[in-house]
Amino acid sequence: MNTIIGYIVIFLIAAGLISTVISLYNRLIMLKFNVDKAYANIDLLLKQRTDEIPDLIKVVKESVNYESSQLEKLTKLRTAFINSTDQDERVKLSNTMAPMVHSLVAVAENYPDLKANTGFNVLQQRVSDIEDAITDRRELFNESVNMYNIGIHEFPNVLLARILGYKDKTLLRVSEQEKQYDGIRF
Amino acid sequence: MTNFIHDITRFEVAPPAVFFLMLFSLLLALVHTLIFLALFKISFRPSKLLYILYPSIMAVTAFIDLRWIVLEFIVLFLFTFVLGICGMIFAFIKSVKLSQKERHRFRKKHHIPRKPLRKKILGGFFSLLFILVFYVNPGLFVLSIFLILPILSLILPSKRNRFFKYQQLLPTSKIRSVAMGLAELRGELIAGDALLSSPIKSKRCIGFQYSIEKVSTDKDGKKSYRTIFNETKCNPFRLKDATGTISVNPENMDLYQLDIDERYQSGGKRYTQRLLMPKDQVLIVGKIGLQNNIPVLQYEPIKKVFGIAPYHYITTYNTFKPLLNRFLSFTSIFGFFVALILMSTIVIRQDYIGITFTPTGHNFVLLNNQSHNKLKDIHKSQNRKNKIITPQQTNPDTAVQRAKEDELPPEVHIETIELPDIPSNTTKKKTK
């Protein structure tokens, strides 16, 4: 009888162990894909912001005597962003475009005609919303990365993570370019 | 049987015996009255009918023929058993009918649909199978319970488990920037267009969870509860956080661990009401979809998860779950060693300790004769060094004798150590 009880206990422990390994594996997979999804969701917003650029340029060009070299530069950066497939490059291009788009949107403060333009106001609002959403999603991305990094370093997850070759992911940090504030230039 | 009747009716009963039999028939009348009253729910008018009837029949029989009175008494006595068995069957059928009637009334009151016949048959079949297995082979029954339940829970995790798993794995999104797909949101509840009226005290609320449990009390007075009715209702509402609001479509949404609002016990049933109120701080896991081009939080059909729980409960859960997991891990390790011990045969003799792992037949010797002797040698050398004498050696004669046996060198001085805590026979003898 003792042997049968022993077998039952061993079976239960084995079943528990297998289910734990399966759930750990699923947990790690989910954490990893959460990070990928969070990153992809930021990329979507970056793309959305880039899509607003032509309309912005058009409205600004019609109403204000804006420096044409800046507009051309912005258009080139946008084209490069659309054609790029490399994630890091896309982020870099987006970061370069961000202050230019900000200054383009902020132009209205000095031009009452532009401020009165409904189309521009709508664009301004949309860009502002996208910027807010990008900030939120960056936070979400960092939270996902943090959960993932903690997840792969926790015991016993760390054993499985090593077998699967999971490595730390880096958090999104504000670049020096973004930190720098040059004021609004025209 | 004929012989028995013949033997019984051969002799005439003496008049004093008739008197005693009539007295005993009164006792039978009492038992029969009780059976009729308790099991058949029949009360006689007049209430003492059987107390008059039985002795009267016996008296009449005695008057007609004294030989038949014993047989009559035996028949009345045996009738007690027949009446008892019939009464129990009758009471059982009546109680089944009564409970069926009550269930029907209950279903009608709470609009519960009837259980499909297919489910009833399947349930009956499995119950019968379990009972059969239990009677044929109890060991197999226990084993099947242990096998089936963990495997089932592994294959089919409950909605609740899925909800708590996802809330641990998903980062909390902000409403303003929440992306399409599975998401976790945290915020304050805002009532939609209409509020619901709760079942107890008709309180205005966004949603409620109402359950009725049947209360059973065992011999020790310990109460146990079985849920016989569960109702969850929720109206569309909005969720608000610091960045914005989002509509929630409550279809297929489960409410978890809501605080008890009202609870009372009446007529062997316990009624519990839990409410989802405006301004409650909650956490929701579900899918962000579009309805009329507006983001809406709704049921996630692929992962089959959509639930809401109070935020304070989620915090507590996330604090204590890792502790519980740790406890389970340690228990499993402990259980593993217990299983190994159960599966092994341990032999302990004076000069041998061995463990045999029964399934494989591997033998592990922990201590045999040789190692025992080695231990003895070590013990001796330690005694020499420390000049320690054990309490048993307090008798000088015995100590000298043992020293001789152990071949201690003559320079070792043996002292008697007084041990106040341990009363020894030697000390007692000395005082005498």
C-alpha cells in the first residue's frame, strides 16, 4: 500500500512539475511577445505621426513664409522613415523628426492667420494626441521590458530562459537629441 | 411454514400470559403509531386508536380461541418491520418528490433553464461509474481521482485562473493610448445610461453577483455550503483613468472577488449579494475592439478572458501568490522525499541499517558491522581523551569492569560523577 501511495505522490509531483514547466514556458513566451507588441505599437504611432507631416507642411506653406530648407529636410526624413525597415533606424529618424514637427506645430503661436485655420488646428490637435499616445506607449513598452527582464531573471524562470537563450532587453530612454531644447526656430 | 403455524397453535395460552401479550401489544401500538406519524405522516383520529385496537383484537381472539393469540402477536410484531421498511421507502419517495417540487419552484422563481437531458444522462453515468469503481476497487477509485483531477485542471484552466494569470503578465495600459487587442486597464467605474436594481434591498448599482447556497450542518455543528443558484448581471459602463475614459461592453464579463454587500441566512439557505458600484477602483482584462469606430473594452474570444476585480484585491493577490507558490514548491520537495521513504524498505538491526528502494530493488547500506566497529573505536578513543564517563558508569565496579573490557590504559583514573538531575540506582543504594 505504501508503494502505491508513493507512486501516487511521485505521479502528482511529476504532473505538477510538468505543468509548472509548461506554465513557465508560456509565461516567458507571453512576456517576450508583449515586449515585441509594445514596440510595434510605438512604431505604429511613429508612422501615424509621420503621415501627418505632408498635410502639416502643406498648410504651413500656404499660410506662412516658413523656411523651405527645413520643410525639405522634414520631407526627406519622412521618405527615409517610410522606406526604412530597420527598427533602430526608424526610431532614430523619428527622433530626428520629432523636434522639427514640434516647431512646425508651434509656428501657429506667432501667426494669427495660421492659428485661425481650422485645418491646421485639427492637425495640431492630432499631432499633439499622437505625441501623448507615444509617451504613454513608451511607458508601456518600458513596463513590458521591465516585466520581461524580471521574468527571465526570477527563479526558476532563469533556468528555462537560459535554455531558450532569452537575453535582457533594453529600455527606451529619452535621447540627448530629444532632451535638448533649442526653442522655436523659424 | 405450515409446521411452524401448527406448532404455535397447538397449545392454549394461559390467561395471565394473555394479559402480558395484551400489554406488549400496547407497546407495539405505540411503535406503529410513531411509524405512521413520522414516516407516513398519518395521524389517527382518535389519536389512541391503535392502543385500543390491538389489545381489543387480542382480547377478542382470546375469547374465540386461546390457541391463536401467540400467532397473532407474532404477526403484529413482524408487521412492525414491514411497516418500518414500507414507511422508509414511502418517506424517501415523498422527500424526492418534495425536493423536485421545490427545485421546480426555485427554477421558476429565478428563471433558471432546465438541465438538458444529455447532461443529466452523462452526469448520471459518471456518478454510477464512480460508485461502481469505488465498490469494486477503492484503490483504483482514489488513483483515478488523483489522476483525473490534476490532468483536467491542467488541460482546462478555469476562467478565473486565466484572468489572474493575464493580470500578472500584462502591463497596465493607459486608456488614452491603449492599443487594439488584449489589454489590462485600471481605473474608476462610471455608470452608463442605466443602473441595475440589486436583488437584496434593491440597491442601485452597475452590476451585481447574487448567489444562493444550501446550508448543511454535520454532527459536530460544522456548516457547509453548496451553491444552488448564481446570477451575475452587469449593465454597460465606462472606465476612467487619469488619461481618459473608455466604454465597457459587459457581455460575457466575469466579476471576481467583489466585496460582500449583503448576506443573510434563512430557511436553510444563505443569500449573498456583491455589488459593482460607481467610483469603485477596479482592474479589467479584456480585448480592445471597435464598436461604431469607437474603442470598446469587450470579451476576448481567442484567449477566452474578460474579467473585472477590485484593485485592492489584485494587490493582495499579487503579494500573496508568490508566497503560496513558494509554499507549494517546498511542500512538493517534502512530498517527494516522503514518497521515496514510502517506496523504500528500511531495515534496522543492531549492527546494520539499510534502505532498499522497492521499485528498482537498489540497496543502500547506511551502517553495517564493519562501520559499527569503526564507530566503536572512535567512541573509545574519544573516551580516552576526554575521560568522560557516561551516567551508566557511575557505579565504580561496573566502570572498572568496562574499562578492563575496553582495555583502557592503567593510568586512566576513573571518577564517579555525581549527576543530580538523573537519579541513579547506585546513589540510592549508598543512601540506604
